[in-house]
Amino acid sequence: MKHDGLQHYFGREDLTPMWVADMDFRTPDFIMGALRHRCEHEVLGYVFPPDSYWQTVSKWLKNHYRISAKREELHFIPGIVSGISFVLQALTEPGDGVLVTTPVYPPFLNLPQGGHRQLVCSPLKIVDGRFAIDFEDLEWRARQCRWMILSNPHNPGGTVWGEEVLKRLADICYRNNVNVISDEIHADMALFGHKHVSFSTVSSHAKDISITFIAPSKTFNMAGLGSSVCYCPNDALRNRFFGYLDGYEVAGGNIFAYVGAEAAFSKGEEWLKQMLHYLEGNVAFLHDYLVDNLPMVKAILPEASYLAWLDFNDTGLSHEELRDRFINIARVAMNDGTTFGGNSFHCCFRINLGCPRQVLKECLDRISSVLK
Ligand SMILES: Cc1ncc(COP(=O)(O)O)c(C=O)c1O
């Protein structure tokens, strides 16, 4: 999609893709080897996720998220966007309010609207160069809502929400009868000593009102396998949600989804450490590049994952001029900020740093040259 979608989304093919949240890095050998090994058994019939898959998932949840999940509290999900869509279909009605904080990953906006739910947006503030929740605004809007979709860590901008922030968020949602989908797809990639906090672990309220999604997709660059997991500890929510998934038979996985995830979660620790070290180098490179060459560009640098939010408002160029120059002169495809929540994000673009440093440097040189 990252390459083949250029013509469709940007109107030309000769662009360096710095948009879709896939990394340029090869999916690691221990995952590719496991998939090849499965292919050697030349029957690709229906499969169950084996016990070893669930054991590996549980261990990863415990070690990386401090979640002690019982087997019945977990469900396979064929992709997190699908998972969020299933929650909305199973547990909300048309017209129900669904709360998000903007800017945010575009499907969080599109799914509620596509399903004729009422999308309610609470704009994030920027405090000390990072996104922060405006709790007064959020509480006021929460009164009209039944569910919140939280990106934890946040996309775009890679904000790692701290324990106190999540506790306060959980209290507000609990007080207002709002349940929370915590999308933790970027959670394994906390950088620079930041620590991911899983929403359900911050309080009993949080545990009671949440459905959490996790996946190896971003961490190990295997999103095309559609392999994710849902954790739902509250009995009543779980009975309704898992009942929907099983009743409608919408949440099965393919052979490779189980094999790939098991390989990732059982063998991925060392590769992940090295990959994060490389990403930290790219984030530091972006920071230094902007300070030295483009001081008028304000950046929100990721505390987790590989997506940075760039604000070009101080260049004096309009959103359309910037877009035109980036695509047609610099030939760099970044995500348009307005797709993350509308016109208040004019002149903002999301850039993907999951690439060789040389590619990042070349793109920044080209961006820089069209701003001068
Ligand atoms: C916050 C967030 N959630 C979900 C996804 C996509 O998840 P999936 O491919 O499992 O549907 C992405 C991909 O960029 C993402 O950033």
C-alpha cells in the first residue's frame, strides 16, 4: 500500500513514501523463517490457534504490559481497525456518541462516522512540545458519549500517556458511563526510556470499562498478516463482545497470522531492542536536522513508535502550497494533517521515520529545499 497507493492518494508514483505506518525494514528472519516453515507443510486448510500461540501471547502481555490475562479474557482479532469496528457494531447503537482526542489516526474518525455514530472530538493541547489531554474539555464532551477510542501511545505524535493521565481519564470515563477502547498497537515501541502504561492496568475502574487491543503488526513490521489480540477483563462487556465475535464468526485468523505472531512474541526481544535503538537514532537525527536547517518547523517527536508530527504553519505558506510543494517538487509523500481531524490541522503533516537514515536525510533535504 505504501508504494502502490501513491498514485491513488497523492496523484503520482515517483514519490518517496513517508506516509503509511509500515517500516521499510525487512520483517525479521525469525518470523519469515516460521512462515516459510509452515509453507513447507503443503496443506493450507483451516486451523485453530494452537495453545502455544496463547501461551506466547499471555507471556508477552505479562512482560510488556503488566497484564495477567486469563485465557477466556483474550480473543484473536484479524486487525485492530476491524476490532474497533466490531466493538462499535456490537456495543453501540446508531446515534451514540463516540469520543476521540484529535489529531488522531484517521480510522478513529471514519469508523464512528461510517457507522452513523456521533463522532465527538476533544482537541489535544500542545504543552512543552508534546500532546496533552484537555481534561476539562474532555469531561464536558464525555457526557454525550458511550465510548471513547484511545490511541495509547498516541498516533500521530507518539505520545506515551503516563499513569496519572490514564488514571484521570479512566475516572472521567467511569463517572460518565463511557467505556474505553484502548488501541495499544504502538505500545512495544516506547523510546528514550519512556515506559508504556497499558490503560486497563491503571485502576480497577480502567480495568472494568476497557477493551484493549494489542498486536505485533507495527513492532515487527508484519501488519499485512492481520494478527491482533483483544483483552477484555470485564465479564459483562466480554460476554457481549466475544458473543458478537463468535456469534457472527467475524474474528478468525489465517494460518500465517498465528504463526507470525507466535514467532514474533517468542523470539522478538533482541531484534526489537536493536530496532528501537535505530529508531531513536532517526528521531534524534530529525530533531537535530530541524534545529539546524528548519527552525520554523515545530515538531512533536515520538516518545514511542516512528511517527512524527510536523507543523509548518510558521513557514507562511498555505496548506495547499505546502502539499503541492512536498508532492510535486520535493516528491515526498507524508500524511496530510487534515485527515487526522479537519482544518485545525492545516499546515501539519505526519512523517514516518521507520526507514534507513539516509532515506530520511534525503527527504528532509528535499523538504528543506522547497521551503527556502
Ligand atoms: C493507532 C493505530 N491503530 C490501528 C492501526 C492499524 O491496525 P490494523 O492494521 O491491525 O488494522 C494503526 C496503523 O497505523 C494505528 O496507527
